[in-house]
Amino acid sequence: MHMLEIIYQDDYLVAINKPHGLLVHQSPIARDASEFAIQLLRDQIDKKVYPVHRIDRKTSGILLFALDKEVNKNLTEQLTLKTVEKKYWAIVRGYTPDEQLIDYALYKDNGTLQEAQTMIKTLAKVEINIPSGKHNTSRYSFVEASPLTGRMHQIRKHMAHILHPIIGDRPHGCNKQNKI
């Protein structure tokens, strides 16, 4: 068992730094996984834990767990009522606008179309002297993405949709840029 990095803990909550590749919980779509954040954390702190939200397997970041059902219910309601904000940071290809609302519906696995909105804000831009395609240099932006809805792979799909894929992402990203 590998130890999870606990970045905050009190009598009600535990926040961990979820590494890339770790599932939050067992899932029928990922039968190959043998370790899950819920079980690892439960074994590490010797307490039952309840995930307040989820993060994609391929996404690293802060994952919040409640230590009892009532706290979990309260926090889940706050997320549903949008009294809590989620923010994601990503490095993307190209120069993004200073701010942009991406309003682009996404399909669920069953074919149902769902509304999806993500607000992005550019925090920094950089250009490096590595040729890319027909360009003499490679340009990147560091963005803060705030999902207004919660669809599977929403931020990755939205960034690819506006032609600024997240660096390191597959299958929505750009393999040539990922190699650089």
C-alpha cells in the first residue's frame, strides 16, 4: 500500500493530494485498478471516509473526504447548490483569451446530450523556442477552469473543443505537444 499525502485534517474533514492514475472508488469502467483513494485513506487513518466529490482518474488534485455521513451530506448539498466553487489549473496549448465562458453541450456514454459550461481565466502565457508544426515556436497558457456544471471529462473536452487542449491529456490532447 502506498501512503496518501494528507494536506489537511480535522475532526470533520480530510483533504488529500490525489495523484494522477488513482481512482476515487471502484468503478465498473476501470476493472484494472487495484487501489482506490477511499480504501487507501480509510486504512491509513483507520476511520471510515466519505468522498465529498470525485476527480477523474487521470487528474491530480485536492480530494476532500468527510469523516461522517452528516458532514458529507452538508458538503454535497453545498456543491449541488453551488455555494462552493471548484477550480482546476491546467497548462494548455496556445494562447487562450483572458476570460471565456465555454458553453458546449456534451454527450453522456448513453448518448444523452447534457448542457455543460466552463469558465476559464488565463493566468499566464509563455512561448518557448521549440518548433511546433508550421510554427517556429510553441505557445502555452496556464488557465484556471471553473466548471459551472459537472460532466465527465468536461474541462478536458471543453479545452479541446476551443482548440486549446490540455498538455499531457489523452485522448483529447495533442500527442505532438504532449511529447514536447
